[in-house]
Amino acid sequence: MIYRFAGPVIRPSAVWRRYSTQVVGDSTLKKLLQSNAHVGKEVTVNGWVRSVRKLKNVAFADVADGTTEKSLMVVMKPDQGKLLSTGACISITGSLEPSKGKGQDLELVASEGETAINVLGESSPEYPFQKKYHSPEFLRSIPQFRWKGARNSSVLRYRSYAQSQFAKYFEQNDYTMVNSPIVTSSDCEGAGETFSINPPQFFGEKGANLTVSSQLHLEVFAASLTRVWNMAPAFRAEESDTNRHLSEFWMVEAELAFTRSLEDVLAVAEGMIRAANPLGNERAMNNILSSIRDEEKRNVVKARWESLVNNGEPWARITYTEAVKLIQESGEKLKPIEWGQDLASEHEKYLAGKVFKGPVFVTDYPKSIKPFYMKPSGDGTVACFDLLVPELGELIGGSLREDNYDNLLQAMKDADMNIQDLDWYLDLRKFGSFPHGGFGMGFERFVCYICGVENIRDAIGFPRWAGSCVC
Amino acid sequence: MIYRFAGPVIRPSAVWRRYSTQVVGDSTLKKLLQSNAHVGKEVTVNGWVRSVRKLKNVAFADVADGTTEKSLMVVMKPDQGKLLSTGACISITGSLEPSKGKGQDLELVASEGETAINVLGESSPEYPFQKKYHSPEFLRSIPQFRWKGARNSSVLRYRSYAQSQFAKYFEQNDYTMVNSPIVTSSDCEGAGETFSINPPQFFGEKGANLTVSSQLHLEVFAASLTRVWNMAPAFRAEESDTNRHLSEFWMVEAELAFTRSLEDVLAVAEGMIRAANPLGNERAMNNILSSIRDEEKRNVVKARWESLVNNGEPWARITYTEAVKLIQESGEKLKPIEWGQDLASEHEKYLAGKVFKGPVFVTDYPKSIKPFYMKPSGDGTVACFDLLVPELGELIGGSLREDNYDNLLQAMKDADMNIQDLDWYLDLRKFGSFPHGGFGMGFERFVCYICGVENIRDAIGFPRWAGSCVC
């Protein structure tokens, strides 16, 4: 084949010969194992050794490439296994056969001879990620290797699956995916402490911060495109040293025009989460379950997924006022609460975990504890919601937005805000104002809940928190 | 229906009555216009008035909601049109009928009576985005309204389409989508000036910067998952005041393990771009073309798409050495170049625009002008590539990565780098090293090229550059 070229003819071989000496492989474990098409055939597999067992007459290696939850057992002659150690990167040629061992359907029987097993990258006993129990704290100290294990890599694969499902859900419902800005000169009031940027006046006299929420900018997009969603990093400069806070995290946010019903917003939030339920996809389900060794924990996670299905019924709804009453009358040892105070994490967990035993939308919180932009719903409350889930508490927060110019301006004055800085936001209500609402979900909290990850630092590739940004 | 609830039974009506007073509408223009299912029926349409024409016996309004490239012509009685002005947000009930006018298939004939047209948000003559020519500079000064026009909103819809197509392409090829960190303590050497973060020691003594490229972290993900891709914001603190630089932009990056052939990396880059070619999807094509008024410009854009199809043939490849020779022997008035110097933008445009008249991969640049991590390909060159396209120049850059520990360490010493800061990166070559490569594409440059946008500031929702971060 000759490439289109107006000058002298160049054939690919002339260009490529020099480094096309060896294509190591062109297939992934996912491709090889997803059908029986390769059984009985000679294949070349690339991956990393998770464990190796060397016996007198045979050696076994567990090899994974992270494209699937499955690893592949390689059966070798003892001398072929000699060079292998945990962590080594290898390329093996052999025959894919029905497995004689337990725990897997197929195994790879290495071909005979020296060239069948090719060590691409050696490992050594100093390799920090050995085949034994490592604490999550230790694994976080080796960010370059921590995702190689079965458990952790399953979390990354689920992240990818969830993002893809969110995208499909929103696409089917006529949403445009937008990219809101990370650097901003507008603070989304009340969302927390911000990081500012150096050089200080690079963007102008006002300076600039890392975004704490995309909401205000999403409203601009919604004013043009009606239905928008966004997945973007957000930042909070808080010292919180908890298992559910990060300084850098990803948020999934949606904003929809032309609704005066909070129920519409709830339906979108619910639909989005349902779309990413692992129960809807066998691969996603197996990806997570196969990575959890403890059966009891597997059952806890499966029960969560079932509770999100909720037999196909819409999730429970309750107002804040009713929630406070339930807590007050619970007879449980809970922190006392009066109407007007925010729910504490233990209240949230009680409501979702003990009362509803599944997801529950708590709506209509007092105006005084919510940001300026929420639309009043009467009696000192605003048309907002938090989605609570058992054991975790708040997963999503959202509201209808105040679309009346005078009311919004008054709310901003009442909140003692800098009105000039947000004139662009007010303008959305001045010209062509539209009834709308939306919500935001911390993606890593969601990943924790679905995958049964206990510390949010283990639900994101490179977690950042106060004092920690190791690479 | 009764919601699952362990306490007193709550019926939805009790919770919702208070703000479910009016659901304005539940359909988008996209849904209404994508089939003939609604023709002859009464529908309610929500959107913003792009223009209005009031005659003696009839009034017309062009209404759009941004979910599709199409707007809808509304035909009204003169008194119904009285309240309408450009920019107003309206909800109209009427009958969807085959259009008698030119330029659209369907029109909405408003029902009779006062309630048929409901002004949700008024506009006024002070509305800054009127139905007339506004310069891109002016539109950038009204970020809250600039995306409402047909041209600009088509760019946002294409961004969404392209992201969705990238995701599908990578998913089909067993890639995991990952999210690399934005805040980092590691500089991806040579990628440009960085922004640092305040409070200065929040993350530790070293401080932290906004990422300039996700590549180094992507290599960690590839060491666990084999094939990964990423779409994330990147930041450059450069004062460049050009039509192709932003301080905040989005990058699409991919990293693939188990290749020693740069050709594999090129194939992925090419496949990804082909997947988002508007020619592959009638809606994507019409979205862009219908927003370009000038026929000549429409043809330029279509020709670009055709050049990316390239009759199904792989795109042209040429080495840097051959490229330099072509420039030297071109007989054109170009900036002189000697082997060893980087290609200037005018050289890139000459090669792609005049010689190849389409996309061309230029490979094997001199090692001296490329970053430390690229793998040598012989004769002082490295196994890297830039993808050049006519009129724009560089669109993608990528390479094979040095996977030998000793060689990488030496390259870092030669580049006078802080080796301790990148020990985690070196570790990838110390334990289980793997042959790999990857690339990065500036997403907004790609959007400019595909949509025919001349200034990169008009290819992103809220552009940031030196001196500008207005909201």
C-alpha cells in the first residue's frame, strides 16, 4: 500500500522498520476470556505476575492485565517458572485450555521451550506489593503499585463502567455533556474553603480559585442547552481527616431547565444511579464481587445494590420536618436535634439505615441552613433534597433554583454576598429566566458505596488530602 | 402507590403537593423533532426566543432549547406575539404542523387564547445578545449568554458528541477510563509553566501544582490496567496571547501497555479521531453544518472531515528527518530550518496543508528537543510523533516511553532533573517494567478543527487565559 503523498513516495516499511522489531501482543485478557473462541488455540498473553507457586514437577503463575476482573492461571515446566516472581511483567505463549484446577474456567498451558515465556520486566524480593495482606494505609504509600491488586483494580474498572453508564443515561435523555471551568473567580457560596492560584494576579486583579462546585456555571449551560450534565474535579481546602473527605474529588452534576417540580430533579438523580447499578450488568457485578474475599461483605454489597433497585419502586421521600420528628421520637441514642439544625451524619445514617433500610430523599430543609440560590418551598423551607444511603449518609444534594430576579437579589443581600461578583449569575434571571433545578454527587462517595470501599482515599487514583500529595 | 417506609405511611402527594404546582413541560425539541410522531398533535414546547417578527396579521418567533441544532418556528396571532422579545423564555402550546415556510420541515401553530403562550422569563431591549452580528470578542464578554446562539451552541453539542464517541471507541478496545489527578507534586518535565496552589504548604512541604499533563500518572494506571484513557483539564501558566492557547484546557490522553511499535500508538490516535468524525453521524454533521452560514466555510469544514476519512486509507507518515528535507527543498518562503531544530507552526501547516493536504504523522524527532521519557529510535532520534493537520498544525503528540530503568535514569540525569521527586515513576521500570506508549490531544484544538472555530477561546465553555477569568 502506498500512502497518499504529493512528494516522493514513502512506503510504510521504510519509515517503520526501525522500531517495529517486535509487537509484543495485540490482545487483552478481556478479549481472550470473554468467549470460548480461543480455547484449544495457541495464544500470547501479556500481563503481570500476581503470584507464583513453584513445585517440583510444575510451576503455576497467576497473571493479570487489569482489563478484566479475571486473572489467568499459567501452567509451566519448573524451569520455565524459575525466572518468575511476584510483580514481574511477562509475555507467555501457550495453549488456552479448560482448567483442571478450581476457581477458573480456563488456564494457559505454556508452550515448551525457552521462548514461550518472555520476561519483559523483572521484579525482585524488594518489590513492595507482595502476595500477602497489605493495609490500605501501606498501599496508599505506594501509589505507583497500589492499583495492581485484584481488589483495587476492580474499583478503577467500576469507576470506568459507572462513568460510561452515566453518559449513556444522560445521552438517552437529551442531555448535553459540558465541561465547566476548574479555575474560577466566583465562589459557589457556602460550599467550603477554596484553594487560590499562583501567580496571584495571572488572571486579573480579583485572583482565581479552584472550583468547589460547577453548579453556577452549569446553570449558564442549562440556559442555552436546557439539559446538561458534567463530570469534573472539585476542590475543598478543608483539613478534615475523615474517611469520607478528599481535597480533590470528582463531581457528577446535572442541571435541567423547565421544571417547577423537585420531583423531576429527584427522578433524574434516581435514574442516573440506577443506570450504574452493577446488578444491571453481569460483568460489572462480577468485577466487584470477585474482588471481595469475605462472603459476608459480598452480601452487604449485594444488599446495597438490591436496595437501590427497590423492587422497581421509586425511592422513599420524606421532608426534613418529618425527618426531625422521626429522629426526635426514635427512642435511639442520637444527638438531639431541633427543627432548624442540620442533620448530623449519625441522623442521616439512622434514617437511611434503620428507618428506610435503603436510599431516602430528604426534602425541604430550612432555608437558614442552605445556600442562597435555593427556591423557597414555604414555611421557611427551600425546595431542596439530600439523598441519604445507609452507612454512608449524604450521597447527592440538589434543589430547585430561585429563578425570580428580585427574590434572588434579596437572598444574596440577606446572605451578605458580593453582588457585583455574581452579576453574570443574576443576569440569568434578568433576561429569559427559566424554572430549573439540579444536583451534584460526589463520585468517589458513590464508588465507595457501590464497591464497599471503606475509605474514600481508596476510591480515587491519586487521593489528595491535607498534608498528602505524594506524586 | 405507597412508598416503602418503616414508620408512618407517607403518600407522595402529601410530600409533593406544595411545589408540584406546575410541571412546565417534559419534552425537548430534540425529542419532538426527531420523528414525525407528533405531527398534527398538540404539544407544549419550552425554549428561548432567538428572534421574533411581528406583522399586521401574524407573528413569528424562532424558538430554540439547545437540545438540537434545530429551532422551531412558532406562528401566532399578533396579540399573542406582543409580549415576546429576543431572549425571552417561553412555553407554548400549539399544533405541530408541516411548515409552509422555507428552511424548516415543521412549525408550531400556537393554540388560540391567552394561555397558549406563557412567558416564563421576560427579556428587554437591554438584553445584550440580540439577533444581529456580534463579534466573538463581544460574545466572550457575556459568558452567561454567549452559548445561546445557533453557532456557539453547536460547538457545545459537538463537544458532547465527541466525548461520547471517544468513550465508545476506547470501551470497544478494552480501555479503562481513569481520572488522573489535577493537583500534583510532580512536574511532567518540559510541558510548560505551572500554576501553584495556596495555601502553599496545604499538601506538604513540597507544595503542589496544577497538572500540565496526565501522562506520568497515566503510566501508573497502564501498569495496572494495560489500556487506559483519560479526559481531564490541564493547565499552563503561559502568557501566550494566541488563538490556539488556553491557560485551562481539556486533554484526551491514552496510554497502552505491551507495544514496542509506535505504529500501534498511531493506530489508536487515528482510530479515536475517526470515531468522532461528524461524517459518521448525520445528526453530528447537521449540527455543525447548519450553524455555518457561509457556504464556502461549510465546504472547508466538510473537506477537513473528508481528509480525515482519507478514503479509508491510513493517514500519511513521515519522519522528522524527511520532513526537514521537504521543507528545505520546498522552494517556499518558509523560516529556514536545520536538522535538530523544532518545526515551527508554519512548517507544520506547510507539511499538512500543502504537501499532504490532510493529516500527517511526523515521527522520530531529535532526542534533544523532546522530553526525557521518550524511547530512542536510533541516530539521535526518539520514537515519538506529532499529528499535524492543515491550517492548525500540531493536534496530538505522543511517543513510546523509555521502559529500561538504567536508560531512563541516565536520561533524567542528562536533563538535570530532580530524581528523588520522580522515584515513583522510575519504580515502574524497576519492578515489572512493560513496553508502552501513548499520546495526548488538546481537546479544544480538535473541536476548533472539526467545527471550523477560529479562536480556541470559542471552543470551551468558560475560556481562561492570561488576564481573563471573568466568572
